Amino acid sequence: MNKEVNIKELLKELSLSEKIGQLQQLASTFFIENSKGELTGPLKDLGISEDEIWTAGSVLGVNSAEEAYEIQSKYLEKSNSKIPLLFMADIIHGYRTIFPIPLAIGCSWNLENAVLCGQVSAKEASLSGVHVTFSPMVDLVRDPRWGRVMESTGEDTYLNGEFGKAFVKGYQGDLSSPYNIASCVKHFAAYGAVEAGREYNTVDLSDRQLKEYYLPSYKESIDEGAKMVMTSFNTINGIPASGNKYLMRDILRDDFGFEGVAISDWGAVLELMVHGVAADDKEVAYKAIEAGVDIEMMTSCYNKELEKLVREGKVKEELIDEAVLRILKLKKELGLFVNAYGAIDERKAKEMFSCDKHREAVKKVARESMVLLKNDDVLPLKENKRVAVIGPKGNSIDLLGGWSWQGKKEKIATLKEALTNRLGENLVSYAEGCHIDDNDESGFTEATRVASESDIVILALGETSEMSGEGGSRANIGLPGVQEKLADEILRLNKPTVVVLFSGRPLEITSLSAKAPAILEAWFPGTEGSTAVTEVLYGDYNPSGRLTMSFPYAVGQIPVYYNYYNTGRPKLPDGEETRYISQFIDIPNEPLYPFGYGLSYTRYEYTDLKLSSNEMTKDEEIVASVKVKNVGKREGTETVQLYIRDLVGSTVRPMKELKGFKQITLEPQEEVIVNFTITERMLRYYDMNCELVSEPGDFYAMIGSSSENTHKVKFELV
Ligand code: GLC
């Protein structure tokens, strides 16, 4: 095969069964018995024949350059079509050098960090034989019980769209380099809206909610050039995505104009039967191909049934041809017909894995992703003090989070080790105190003794990687086990104490936050996470992370998010005490820590918010400007946030919506003017007819340091 391959001519040379084979994706274990490739879903007996393996079009989860080379060679030897396999894998926040989880990257509010993550991941992955990553995941999330919030960048549509574009840019570049890999944006659509945050649960949204909040981030990634889209497991309007023509053809193909490859999630095609919208494999294959699913991942209804459906005239062969052409086009774009082995290079890959440059990259992003939630004059810590590291995350290498299996082969420093490297053995003591998730309190005494002999205490608490990610929904999102009881014991010593949380979601920490004098959310900070944590704790880096997902006051408050509607009976801050308003009688309406929130080791003052005009027509723009001054003693990076509220619409409108953000780094006493241009496009929303419109009327422009801390000024769209 050579680069001049004409894919339409090539298509004509294929038999129907060879064409159908291109629509099949199998795990690497099908191609080589002893593959160490990752299995990321139920491995049902697919009833795939040996012959059908050598007509498959793509592989997922390959484990190394060596394996990829072996599979491709064997395939090209055995396959009749000699059309190279596409290799795909879940590279969600790094390949071997692991970045902080995407939720953490989102909290850096620095889009360049997503680009960097994409570039570094693509370099390591392409050398290891991967052509496509199943990333970015841009599902909007509003429920921290759902384990996959760790893969998202949070609760805001606009921000998720911006980060989705940045990840795509990082992975794909212009696809001219062998070290670029194609992006598969997922999970289409609205997987993050599973009821009760329960994994794989039903999603049921109004069309307006779907279009206003859940769809735009996929569209942004597609407009950035994402080459693939993955269907989600859930229903949309009562029909699972992988059999949903409205979603996959009307919206994805017609409205969004997506011309790339649509792949199902693992097993999602066959699950049409389990959902109860197909009676057998044949009906499954019919519904999925009619809906426009090009590649069936890890089930084999297409292989088993599509040829019959075509022979019986129930499915037009053109539908299959369209799907195959999209796959051949992608293979051609990725250069497979020129070089079936892409950038595979085992030696180079090993040199690249966790090289200094990549370690520095993940450390930088980790520093910027951490969010300082509370600090009653404990941080930054002083170097020459004795430190007790207490807690189950204190000497743990479980710092990578979900979707990081390649990363586990790297040497990862624990927090205790990083502190010892920095301070020396004499100043660092450690006691686990308790396990991460059991009721054993027998370690409390020793932990209390170790802590009492120190000057300061670092309480390292949180979750295991398995407590979030896919299949990681938790109904109770407090600290697992007896960690909070351990914290109570240690806090009673009244030592300067900082709690460092390692988690894949916002946890319910209301009682802890009332007692702990300082709390740093470190998420799962990746390969260099421990060092990054010490650099923040000791002030080498002034924390600049801001939450992109609310911390609930209580699990009963969920879903809680910043862009809520007013309701007809809002609970007003200075409103009268009455029963008959929208409230809980036992907790506040506000989250414990809101969207956009995060502390710094310095302070910023916002003054002089003004508009270039208080009126704008649809053809005009106005500029909102504000002065921001660093009134503290340390340099710091502030994320200035612009929110807009539409005071009256033909449907209810949120109290505020993020429409822009700018990161500025200020020296002590430095003041700058930050400008935002407000455009008519920013004021559009899906009205009662699901039309994307802007309507004349009054708006607030609000600028500040978090969704709960803004200055506002009114303007009118005329
Ligand atoms: C999983 C996940 C999806 C992943 C796919 C392939 O079930 O839902 O995000 O990309 O399977 O591993």
C-alpha cells in the first residue's frame, strides 16, 4: 500500500465481509495471546472467528511499541486486505509520564496546560504505537458522586469547551508530525448527567438542557478538528446513544457537520439489547448502523449480522460504505498507508518516558492545578521545622488517579519521600494513622505520638484511585474509613496543621473544614505530584488553582452548581426568614466551596469595574474593564473571571454564566487593568423553541475572583 492510495478505489476492492471487518474494534488480546494490553470493559465471549480477527479494522488498549509492532506485522501477514490496523487507547492525562487528572488540569484554568498534556501524551503514545486517544472527555458534570468527574474539567459548559479544544490541539497539532495522535472526543452525549451520579445510569434531559449545557463542549472539540467521536452508554430522550439517530445523525452529522469516525463505547452497541430497544443481535446491528455508529467496540453484532441485513435488503450497503470510507480516510490522514508502523520506536519511547522535560511538564501542571481551600496562617510552611506526615496518603504512591495504567510502571515519590528529600530525614516523621478505608483505629495512638513530637503536621488524606474513574460512583463522598476521626485526634493537638486531600472528586468535607486550619486539594497530581505538593506547601509556588466543580455542603445538596436558576421563591441573602422559599431547612443552599474559588498566599483587590458603554446593539461590542491589584507581599497568579446574567429571557436564565477568564501574574503592589470584550454572541442561549438567540434586554456583567465574589454593572442589549 502506498500514500497515493485512492480510498474509494480501495473500497471497491473489498468484499462486503472485509468492509464489515473494518467496522470491528478488538482489544489487543485478540491478536496476541500474551498481550498485556488493558481491558477497560466486560470481556464477553464475542464469538469472533479466527478469520474475523484478521479482517478487524482497529485495536484498542495496546500495551507497548513492541506489542503494537508485533500485532501490526502479524495482521498484515494474515489479512487479505492488507489495510493496516488503527491503534487506539485511553490516554486521558498522560501515557507513561502522568499529568494530574483532567479535573485538576481544569482547576489550573490554564489552557496551555491541556495543550502541554496533549503534546507530551501524544509524543510518548505515538512512539508506543498509538494512533488515536479516546480523549478529551468533555462531559459536563454536576454530581460528584459520579466517579468520572475526575476525567472531566468540571461544571461549566464554556470552560469545558475551551479545555476540550486545547486538548485536541495538543494531541493532534496539524497531524503532520508522526508524534501527533488523533483525538476521539467523548462521551457523546451527556454521560455526566447520569441520575444520582450512579454509573451507567439513565440520563433524561429536556432538549433545551441538552443543547444549552451538555452539547456545546463536544461541538467545540469537533470544530477544533477532533477526528473521532465516541458514543456514550446512556439514553438520550429514551434511546441509548449508540442507536439514537436523532443524536448521531440529526445533531452530530447534520447540525454539527461532523464528518469523522463515530465509535461506540465498549460494548455499547450490544447493550442496546440490554437497554431494551433491540430484541436480538440483528436488530442491534440494524439500529446501530442506521444511527451511524461506524466502529463497534468489543462486541460483534456487525460481524455477525450486517452481511445478512444487506443481503436481505434491510440495510443499504451504502451505509456500510460510508462508515468504511470514514475509517479509511482517517487511516490515510494518519499516514498508515505510507507507514503502517507510524512512529513506533521502543528505544526512543523508553528514553522519552518520564524524561526530565516531561517530568518538569507534569510538575508544573500539578503545581498550578492544586486549590488552596483554607489557610488560617498555616501556609506557606517554614523550612526548619519538624514535620509529621500523618495519614494513609502520606507514604502512598497511589497519586496518579484513574486511567493511568502505563504510569504505574514509573517510580513515583511519596509525599513523605518528597518532604524528606527537601528537609532531610531528621525533620520528617511519619505515621499512617489509619488505612484509607476501614474502621481500624489502632494506629491513632502512634500517629498522635508522632504528631505531638513535631512542630507542624501534614495530614495526607483522601481516596484511592479506584474510588473514582469509571465504575467509581460513591453515594457517600466523605473521607473514606476513619480518616476524619484520625484528623479529629490530630487536630486536638492544636499544632499548625494542613490537610492535603488527594481525591478524584470534590469530597464532602464540611465538618473537617470547620476544624482544619488549612486545606489544600491536590487531586491526583500525577507522576511528580508529591514534589509539586511540597513546592506549594513551602511557598516555592503560590497556589493559583480555582475550583471548576463545586464542593457540596452535604451530599444531599447534590446537584449543586454555580449557574443555577433563580426559581420563583429564591432564598435571598438578606431575605426575610420564612419557610416558603427555595431552601433546605437543615443546610444552606450554597456549596461549601463554589465554582471559581481558590485562595492564594497573597490577596488581590478588584476596583473600578466599568463598561465602555451601557448599551450595545447586536452589531456592537462593549468592553468591561476592572483594576486588579496584588495587595499582598508575594507574587501570585490570579484568574479574573467574567460572568454574565441575562435578567429576563423567554425562558429562565441562570443567575450567572462564565463567559471569559484571564490569568494575570502580579508582583506585590502591582496593579493592572483587565479588559473583557462583551459580544452579542456571548448573550445567546437556546430559547423556548431551542433556537440559539440573543434577545434585547438588561444584563449584568460581573467580574471577580470566583463565582461568589464579583462586582457587577448593568448594560442593555438594544
Ligand atoms: C470504557 C470507557 C471509555 C473508554 C473505552 C475504551 O468503557 O467508558 O471512556 O474510552 O471504554 O477503553
